[in-house]
Amino acid sequence: MKLPQDPMILLSYINTQLRDFYQSLDELCKSLNINKEQIVQKLSSAGYKYNAGLNKFI
């Protein structure tokens, strides 16, 4: 799956997927066959961190 390259669009896409369809980031990555570390790294470089309790990047 090709993910958005822009960090803000990626943030919006991932958080929407987490809110609407997945219980965790691990579940989302497994289902969509995407690399979790790449998402975490890209969003971290934009100042966002995954919060498992809220199940979203903040």
C-alpha cells in the first residue's frame, strides 16, 4: 500500500484508520501490510508520538 508522503496527510490518514477500523497501530500495520517503524519514524520527525491508550498519534 502506498501511504501519503506528506506528514500531515499521513497523520490524518493513520489517525482516521485507527479511529474507524483498528484497535491498535500493530493491528493497522499488519492488516495493511505496512512497516510500523517507518510510520512511527516519519510521524515522530514531524513531532507526533503514538499514544496506545488513546490509539492515535498526538
